[in-house]
Amino acid sequence: MRRLWRSMPLQLALVLVVLFGTVSLLSLGASYAFSRSAFEQSIRDDLAQDIAGFRAAPSARAVALLVQAESEGTDPDRLVLSYVTRTGQIYGNGAVARDDEGFHIISLEAGRAELNGEYLALSTRLHGGRLTIARSRAEIEALRPVFLNILWISLLPTVLIALSGGLFLARCSQRHVEVVRAALDRLTSGDLAARVQTGPRWSDDLLRIGTAVNGMAGAQERSVTALRQVSSDIAHDLKTPVQRVSLQLEALADVVPDGEAAELVAKTRDEVDGISAVFHSLLQLTQVENGALKAQFTPVDLAALCRTMVEVYEPSAALRAQTLVYEGPESLKVSGEKTLLGQMLANLLENALRHTGEGAAINVGLGVTEHGVKLIVADNGPGIPEDERGRVTQRLYRLDRSRNTVGNGLGLSLVEAVARLHGADLLFEDAEPGLRVVLQFSPE
């Protein structure tokens, strides 16, 4: 809901509602003022016409009789007629009195009660007496509730309809934006095949954005595919010559006597073996990234695999006084390729053993969360700086402090590729101290 309220369609709807409400208020206010003024002018014209009619009477007696006759069938709450003669006698249905608070109209009926309400009055001297005619302003005052009702009846439904329409458009827009965001998240996480799936109901602006994202993703996928193909071709083409050089060095080692020459041959063989390992890793990485191995997925007991890998690497850890333990269930199965999952665990354990000092503690944890199966490899070594964690999975990338250690910079690249193949998220977290590598497998 917070995102909906901050969405552009709903904000535009709110702006339009405010503008429409303001215009409606100004329009109805002007209409009310004009109608009120017109009613008052009409009453004043009626009063002037009434006075003109009484002026036609020839004498005070005639005026008195005429006023008395007119007032007998007239409601004083609507129209008050009063004629005060020269001698002070009052004719009509009301009299005008004045005190410190102003003018008051008093009924001449039994009880002489003061009339409530407001009146517009016109008074003039006629044949030595005073004629006063007052008309009620009730019709004018009735305009206010009428206009207020018009305001609520016209404005409230409009506001509700506009807000409902804004919410509907915002939800539609949010769904389309979420499609774009999801595609961008997949692209960011390395899924270069992700695309924005547009539809016929998409607006032109979002459709152009989706098309642009798809174009960018396609160009990036072609570029990365070409780069991977080049590295794969180089590794494939050079693998056989390097293997032949390794065999020739092995044969040379058998005929070279012990000494500096033999030591040089041994070092050269080690370097060639390292080159061969890089080529093998590149080819394996290309094979994993192609996704063809996904057809070979079977249920794999990840708990048993973790225990096996821990047992395999325990002797290496013991040589450096390191502790390597597994914490988790006896059995926990996931869908995957057993050999690749084992290679992934091996790379993580080798990194932890290689980059932590003597006496370090390495823990392999496995469990089930609401988000699926979670595999954790944690150590208390130097860890990886936060600004480097996004780059350690790049091919052949190595931290500055690891330049002189054994390795080819492809271990974590293979870990990420295997994790992506199995639909798992790879995260690097600070173990304070050390590094915590988290693999979150999605639920089946």
C-alpha cells in the first residue's frame, strides 16, 4: 500500500482531485454568491413594487384599510405589512420596534410575540403615517444547505471515483513495473536470458521501457556469450598442447639427473599443471553455464554430501590446526546434480581452508527455512571486504592479498554457476569476524 500511495498514477489522481475540488468549490461559491445577490435584488424589487401599489391609495384611511385587508390573509413569517397612522394607531400583521440591539418585528396577533428570522424591509412616509413592508429572507438562507448538498453530492462521488480509478491504475501500473523490476533483478543476478514479458494492456511508456530493457539484455547476453565462447575455445584449443607438454616434461623428468635441472623441470611441471587446471575449470564452467546438465537432475542427499566433503577435507584442516565441523540434519534432499554440488562444496571448503590462518574454525551448516534449504559455509578468517563481494565471482578475479596464494580465480565463479544452475541464491555475509557464504535453495 505504501508503494501504491507513492505511485505516479495515484499521485496524479490526487492532484486532479484537488484541482477539481478547488474548481468546484470556487464555482459553487460564485454560484451561491450570485444566487444570493439575485434573490435579495428580487425581494427588494418586490418591496419597491408593493410600496408603489400602496402609494396609489388617496388617503391615510384608504392606506390603513388596504393594509389591514392585505395582512389578514398573509403569513407574518413570510410577509409583514405595517402602517402606523399619524395618531399612532397600527394596522397590519406586525409592527417594527427598535431597541439597543437593533430593529425587531413583533406580531400583532394575540400575545404579540417577536417574529424570528431575518427580513428585508422597506419603509416610507405616506399620508402622514409610516408604511413598512418586510419580506422574509428564509428563501435566501435556504440556499446555503441546498448548495452544501449540491457540493457533497457532486464532489464526494467524484473524489471517490477518481481515487478508485487512481488506485486501479496504480495497481495495474505496479504490476507492470514489478514485471520490469523482476526482469532487472534476474539480469542483475546473472540470468541473462531474463526478459520483460510485455502485454497488450501495457501503456506506451512502460512498453518502450520494457522493449529497451529487452534490447539491453539481448545485447549483454550476446556479448557475454561471445566472451564465454572465446574463453571456452581458447581453453579447448590449448588444453591438448598443454597436456602434451606435461607428458613431455614427465618423460624429461625421468631422464634428467637430480640437481638444479630436475628441480627446474619439477617447477615447470607444476606451472603446466596449474595452466591445465585453469583450462579444465574454464571448460567445466562453460559446461555448467550452458544449462544442459539440468536434465540430469536427481534427488541428492545434500546432508550426506556435506558430511562426506567434511570428512574428505578434515585431514587437510588438521595439518593446519584448523577445525572443520558439520552441523545439520542426518538427511536432507534437494534436486540437483551430485557431482556439481560436490565440486561446489569442495571449492568453498578449499577457499576457507586456504584463506584462513592456522587454528581457524570452519563450520558447514545445513537447514530448512521458510524460503527453502539453506547451506552455510562460515569461517573466522579475514573475510572479504564488502566492496569486493560483488566481484569475487568474476572469472580469474582475485583479491590483492590472495595474489601469492594457490588458486586460479575460478573457484567462486564455478560456485556461482552451479548455484544458478540449481536455482540457488549465493550471498556473501560478514561473519564478524570472517566470511559466511550462504546458498539459499528455492523450495521445490
